[in-house]
Amino acid sequence: RGFVLEFNEKPDVDLYELEKRVLEIIRADVEISYYDDHSITIENDIYKCTCPRIHVRSSSEIKDFHLVKECKFNPLTNVYSIIGTVGKSQPTAIEDFNKLGE
């Protein structure tokens, strides 16, 4: 389980620092709620979300969060992707994603 964030340009972000900040939010046990068909709220901020109806109510419900520490470019769609996983036994390296069915 997890998510993919897509960008038209390669994001200038330290994925290690981003993961650290997300883990701080998870530990802070902040409220997450449905806002509309394209958005959720995290505390008082509104964020675009492609699946706003299938989320947790609190950040502390998110278990075993990891970011793949490499931003991947998809030449078919011309987008860069940041990939995140949640839950036990999820791959954390891009080369392990093809092994999910093994």
C-alpha cells in the first residue's frame, strides 16, 4: 500500500528530510479529514488528494511510513514521481517494487 506524487518538473526536495518531517507529523497525532472530492484537511490546512475518501482520521493511524529515496522519471508520461509506502512488508527501494508478487 502507498501513494505516488507526480510532478511535471523534478522536485528539489531532500527525501530523507521530507520523510523525517512526515514521521514527526505522524507522531504528533494530527487530525485528518475529508474536505471535498479532491481534497483533505490535515489539521487546518487543505491538501489536494486523489483518494480523499480512503484515508485515516488521525496521523497516528499511519503505520510503517517510508519514502523511496529516489525521485523517478517516467518517460511515458513525462512526470517525476515520489513514491511512499505504508504498512509492514512494503518495499522501500525502487528496485524491490517488481518483487511484490514473489
